[in-house]
Amino acid sequence: MRCVASQPSISYSITVRLELPAGGTAISRLTTAVEKAGGIVTALDVTASGHDRLRIDVTCAASDTAHADEIVEALRALDGVAVHKVSDRTFLMHLGGTIEMASKHPIRNRDDLSMVYTPGVARVCEAIAANPEDARRLTVKRNSVAVVTDGSAVLGLGNIGPAAALPVMEGKAALFKRFAGIDAWPLCLDTQDPDAIVEIVKAVSPGFAGINLEDISAPRCFEIEARLREQLDIPVFHDDQHGTAIVVLAALTNALRVVGKEMSKVRVVMSGAGAAGTAILRLLLAAGVRDVVVADVDGVIHRDRPGLHESLSWLAEATNAAGVTGTLKDALVGTDVFVGVSAPNLLTGADVSRMAEGAIVFALANPVPEIDPGEAREHAAVVATGRSDYPNQINNVLAFPGVFRGLLDAHATHVDDQLLIAAAEAISSTVTDEELNANYITPSVFHADVHTAVAAAVRQAAERSGRTAPVPS
């Protein structure tokens, strides 16, 4: 029996088509073989039957691709069983892409064609030429977001380039549509030059009401976002930074409710000073956190650290007022909250045991967190991860659909910290006092109210800011 590092997941779901004898214990032998190999059978479908033989599709979950191969070999080794075809269900879902463009109006005859396209469309073009703001009213611009990447920091895969990044951007677009009704379009750019990226996004921006930057490596992502925000009259949102920060703040708000502590009185230790870590830090400070220590691969960041990179100078000035030095593990002693957006297996249960009473651990490195969640729970009061197979998932999907829905509805031109805080408050308030507990500090992404609540909060915050475009009549 194989000892797997993680639990079987639907992400590694396979369907095996095979033939086997019709009688006896053949079917029970199939399920037993899968279970002994460490998999989970999720479906058995008989697709053809004869007097002597059955054709069956066995669907099962594995922990990774190598584990899936082991399950197939276990089935192949059964007497009388012939394996014909193995399908990876995730790859099947991505065949031909996961999104498509659809017309909002049927084109059934010449009249329809004349209004959707030439000659009727010319009148609409002239109206927009006379009043460019009418593009929000008369085109898809009013409901469209560009999902822009250069493929330099995709998931935990690194710099895999724009073509390999496209499935992620398609998935993002699908989530925009599913949770907020937004038409999002992947733009995978074959350049990693910040100047070129800024110019390309500027050039295509007339067709969009918002820009979602995605999977662009630090520190270039900071410069690109800042320049685009300065030069465009539509909101620019880097989800790896701000989406993560919003959900972390929402989760921390509720975790503190669980342990009875106040935002302004806790000490937070963070691991990771990249795009996500920097954005989380900024938002936590804006939300009232006062005592933060940040560590990176070289240890605790402080003003006098030898060889401190200039990109960390702001962080060194804004944090660690007590002048803590040493390693991440040193800094963790006596602290209330740990937030990790860095690397796997940095901490042990012994490290968490030295935190303060009622400790909160957010180990968000994905797919392998900074500490095993089960080990962390032996010592911490509340544990959250970036994974879907543990409670309290910190998932950006809770934030970005509603954030952009609110931005688009408000005709917003800018994104600021107060807007992000409003989104976090909307997410946290979706969990009622009756529902709140150590294993439920964040709502499900399928919660009936979370995305509309975020959208409403963001729209109100944008309108209060006064940074919105004129609403076309």
C-alpha cells in the first residue's frame, strides 16, 4: 500500500475505462484495488454489458499524477481486467479552453445582421465618436475586464511564460463570469519588459472598464501597477497582491473574534516580503495593526540588517519598531499571529507552541504550506491555509469577482486602501456570530451572499471616494 504525502483530490481525478468478467466479485475487486493504492472511488458507470463481460468506467481521485499512474497499474494487475483508456478529467475540462465568446442577440436573418453589424452599427460608432463616454453604455466595455499576465510568476510554477499561463487566465475569466457576471478576457503578453507591458495595456485599455494584473513577478509588478494606475482612467487591481490581502484581512478579523483579541493590540509576524506579503502588510497597517515583524529568506527585516536590499527599505521603516533581529523562528516567540506567504515547511509544531495563548496561524504557501496544518492545530487556536482540503481556505475568489463588480457598477477610476478594507469587511461580516468558530472564519466561495455583499461595499466605497467616471445617460 502506498503512503501518499497528501489526500486524494478531485484535481487529480481520472476515469479508467476497462473490461472485466460480468460475474463474481470483479467489481468489488476494482474498488478494493483502488482503495489499497490509496485512491478514492467516486463513480462506477457500466457503459456496456454482455453475458460474460462488462465495460465499466471507474472514476477515482488520486493525490498527484504519479499516484494516478499507480492506481491504473493496480487495476491493470487484476486477473481478467483489461484497461482500455485512461482519461485525466482536469485535462478533459481544458480541451479547447474553458471559456468562449457568445453573442447576446441571435443573428437569424438579414435584419438582425444589419443591426448587429453593417450598416446599422455605423450609427453606434458615430455616437461614440461624438461622445466617447457612450462606449460604457453601448459596448461590452461597461462589463469587461482584461486579465493581463506575462507568465512570470504563475501559481507556484514560476516563470513558465504566457502560453503556459493561459489556462490560469481562462480559469480566472470563468470565475469572473460565474460569480459576478463579468466578461473577462485573458491577455497573455509575450514580453516581460515593464515598459512594454505598460504601453500594451494602455493601448488596449479603451476596450475595458478595468484591468486585473495577474501572475507578474515582483518587484516588476509593483512598478507596472503603479504606472498603470497613474496613467489610466480605469481601475487597476493586482489580484496576487490585493485579492490576497483582502481575504487575509477578512479572515484575520474573524479569527480575532474567535480568540477575543483586538487588531490594534496583537503582534503579527509575517514570512514573505514579495508581492502578496507587501500588499498584506500595507492593508493590515491601514486596518489598524500596529505591531508587525516581517522575515524573508535572510531572516527578520530591520533597519540595520546588513545588505538590506533597497526594495525592502520601506518595509524596514514601516515595521519592527522594537528592533527584533534573528530568524523567523526567533521572531515567532510570544507572537499572536503568523501569516506566511513564502515557502513550504518552514515551521514545526514546536515553533507554534512558543507563540502566545490563542495563537492564529495563516500558513498560505501553496500547495505545501509553511507548516503542516494538522500539526499547527495541535498548538494554535485558529489555522488557515491556501488549500481547499482544509478548513478556512484563504481564497482570492472570495474577493476579486465582487471587487470588480462593485468597481464596474460605480464606474470607478481608481482603487485605494479604503475600498480594499470595505471588501474585507464585507467578506468577514458574511460569517455571522452564530456561524463563527475556529474552523469557519471565511465563507465558502459559493456562499449565496458573499459576492453581492463585496460588490455593494466596494461600490459604496468607490462612490464615497468621488473617483468615478460620469454615468452615461
